[in-house]
Amino acid sequence: MIALPSRFITPCSILLALSLTHVTDAFVMPKRASCACGYIDDQGHVWREAITSDFTQSAGAIAALGNDWIIATDNEPQSGTATANIQYVSQNVMQYNDALGIQASAYTSGSSNVDCGEIFTERSDILYGSFRMRAVVPTVPGVVFGFFSYKSDTQEQDIEFLSSDSDYYQHVYYTDQPGTVNGVVDANAHKDVEINGADFTAFGEHRFDWLQTSTNYYYNSALEATITKNVPTQGSEIVLNVWSNGDPAFSKGPPTSNAIATVQYVNLYFNSTSLSEADFDSACSLAGNVAHCSA
């Protein structure tokens, strides 16, 4: 069950022009000056930068997207056994139940598209890190809810939930793409995991830690799978989406009513191709070698 529509998004990262006459402007600085020495996670890894998005904030979920996230509006033509194309629309990313809703809309019979929802980071230079979302999965059958890094179809690591699974509330798919070899599932790159006792219809934290030699996948801080094959090596964007193309072999559907994932936060702690270790160390020193912030 490995399938994911290709993203043909032109990277939208915009790098600020850096002044060479002021030392403090010579680096891409971490988000908060108080965290100039980075963020330490529960595994002891130190990450140089962070994007933390609280969709329960008083200003609202859409405001929380800020300049860090882009709402997708592209069309993704489908082939093979898919019965409809994927059309991302801005109105399918919305304020919902005091959080962020990402929706695949009820399919209109005869339409060539399923209206879907997606956000992705403005930055596409993210390289390694710890990536977390606290969310509730869609309960309407016929959609895929994804949280993943993406550069290309061979530079991608996925957390995916399939709402048509009978055990969708505790079943998750972890993949470092490509997840197949000659059309056959590659057990070294894909893990099909059922978490006994889990309830994904209640808020929980889903996480992947992208390291140089492995991707570690977590649910509520418990390690569920480790993949060491096909670990990405290139700067990427981070994506959340809910989609369907009617493919009976994967997403199934399309949905007959609106299918919504609810996201309370996304916290990304990472390194990037824009901030070197030497520049990070210099920035930390200039800040007085302050303590790491907690990730």
C-alpha cells in the first residue's frame, strides 16, 4: 500500500539578503535570540533552528500559519487506478474546533477533481531535525492524512493515516520513499504499524526524527519504528495534507462527506542548508553561549 501523489511544487523559500558589514547579520539566526544556542530534544540532539506553530492561539489558526507556511492551491493530475485528480484549495485549510482543520471535501459525482487541503513550509532548506504534530485523524473513509518531509519522490519520509482502514484509529504507515522495489513493498523502507491501545481520534503527538543514518518514528513520545534505508539527504520542505484520488488500492473513496484532520500544533526543530555549523557556533558565542532551549 505505497502510493503518494507527486508534488510538483517549486520551492518558495526566500532568503533574506545578509549584510556583510554587521557581524550579527552574517548568520541565519534561530527564531528567538534566547535560543541562539539551539534546541535540545529528549534524545540529546541539538537542533539549530525552529518553527513552532500553535494553532490554538487566540489570534486563530490561520494567523498562526504566519509567514512560515504556505497553503497549497495546485492541481495534481492522477493516473493508473485513480478515479479523480487532486485539487488543493485554500478554503480547505481553515479554523476548525479551536485548531487548524485540513479537509478533503465530499466528492461531487462526475467531477474530475477531489478538493483537498494542504500546507507546506515556506522553507525548503530543512535538513535533519525532529518534527512533531499534535492532531486528530479524519474519521470519514476514503482519504489519506499525511505529515512528511518532501524534496522529491526519492527524497521523502512519510507518516500516513488511511481513513478507510477498519483500524484507522490505531494504524499508521511509516515510509522512507521509495517504499517499494519493483512494485513490491520494501520492508526495509516501509513499516506498517498497528499501535495497540492507541486512539488517533483523540489528540496525540505524531513525530519523526530525521537523522543522518535513520528516521525514527514516534507516537506520544514512544518509538514505534526505525528506518535506515532511503533516509533523505537533501534540503526539504515539511508538508501536512488530507487528500483522496479515489484509488481503490490506497486512498479509496473519494469521501462522501467532508473528511477533516484537526491539528493543534506543529513544532519543527531542525538544521538547514542555510545555517552552517560554524555560523551557528559563532552566533551562539555572540549570544553568550546561553543554555539550549528545550525541544
